Amino acid sequence: MAVYFSILLVILTVVTGIVWVADKFYWAPQRRLKLTAAQEQCDGELDADIEAKILEAPFFIDTPVQIFPVIAFVLILRSFLYEPFQIPSGSMMPTLLDGDFILVNKHNYGLRDPVFRQKFLEIGEPERGDVVVFKYPIDTRIDYIKRVIGLPGDRIIYRNKSLYIKSPCTDSNQDCKEFKQVPNTFVSNGDYNDGDVELTRYTSDMPNKSHDILVNNVIAPRTAHYFKQSGTQRDEFVVPKGHYFVMGDNRDNSLDGRFWGFVPEENLVGEAIFIWMSFDFERTPDDVLPTWIPTGIRFSRIGSIN
């Protein structure tokens, strides 16, 4: 849907832009010439209503001329700067909740054209711990949001609910021969639930940033369904060049890179940076109003995303 909207927005901008240019440089001057000719043929001053009538553009010209600046502004804002998204599920709890409306920075990772998504300006790259929106590799028509866990060249192990990372060896990274466990610090139980099961909340101290995660200690990791990669253990992932490994913060309720692999760099949309609105949808089947109508606003959630 987002792809179709982008294409439609580009088409509308081009069409209304052509009309705007044609009116500015041809049709509007022609109307002014008609006004001058009418004034020359008139003995006295032309009535103001008549002058306005002569200078007035037909609705099929005036309407595109009026909306072109607005559409062009929206296109530039949405394609190159910031775009709003709605969180549709709980896979990123507790960081993001169903009903959060977020703002995505689309220029942090370089500028792309809005239709073919070819990058034409390099600006930056994702860092470990960033919350990113991307085109789902299995179906690029769908936008996903997860957290970057592995960078190109990283080796990742997710075993017994714990995360281990081994970065590539470089001149500046001599301490790279062993996997390092990402420390999880217990926060609380029972703040969030998966059905009748209480989820345990931890603070995960990633190398770049800390963030909270949720773990269901009742169920075992679904290792049998993990993405199969030759030359690795069943719960190990080696991030290819130009790709990223992502996971949801709600670790046992997230369809993420553990199950379908890696996110190509060209699939990145941007970094989620801000919650600008958050709605509750706590309706029961007995409610008169439909479930998509909010029951309240969560003002406390508005702010930056960690």
C-alpha cells in the first residue's frame, strides 16, 4: 500500500506541476493579454468583476495550480525527510505498542528516489540497536519494524533466551575472537502478558545502546523454525555484506530475522525516532462501537524512541 501511495503521489506531483508551469509561463500571460486587449477596446475602466472574470483560470487549471505546492511539499517531506507509520502489532513491546504512531527519519541512512528506491546520496548507516522500518524481504509490499541486532560481518547466536555477538576483527577491534554475551538485567514481571502468561521484562545492554525487552520464560525458543544458513549452528547467524540482522524486542512474539534471514540494505526505509501519538484500543466484543475506534490517548508514551 505504501508503494502504491508513493507512486500515486509522484504522478499527482508531476501532473499538477506540469499544469502549474504551463499556467505560469503560458496560460496566465495569455489571460493578461486578453485583459489588456479588452481594456484597449473599452472607452472607460473595466468593471472589477469583468477583469476578475477574464483573469480567472478554469477550474481544471486552477485546481492543480492550487494543490501543486501542497502535494510537492508532502512528496518531499514523505520521501526524503520524515514519514509517519502506525504500529500494528506487539512484536516491539515494550518499546512500541499496538496503537503507537511513530515518525520515521528517512534521511539517516541515505536518500532514495520515492518510486524505485535507488539510493542517490550516501549519508549514514544503521547502528546496532537502532529501531528501523524496512521492506519485509519476503514481501516488499509490507513494511516491518524491528531492532538492528547484527551488522554486516557479525556472527549472532540466540541461545537459551540470551544473545551473543561476535564482531569482525579489525585493526581497531582486537578483542574480537570470542562471542560476547549481551547482558540482560531483570526489571519486572507481570507488566505485560502473552495471553495468560506473564512476560519478564529485562534491560538489554547492547554495545551501542540499552533498551528493554520482553521474554516468555514458559516457552522454549523455536529453534527448529530458524532460518537455515549453511556453515552455522542452528541458532547462529552470520550477517552477509550489505545486510542486517534484526529482532523484535518482544523476543518470543516476533516474526523476525531468526525465522526469515537478513534485511538487505536497499530494503531499509528509515529509523524510527519519535512517538507522536498513541491510542488505546481496549474494546470488548460487547462494545457498541467498532474495535478500530480508540478508547483513549496514551499521552505518557509521546516522545523519543530508545
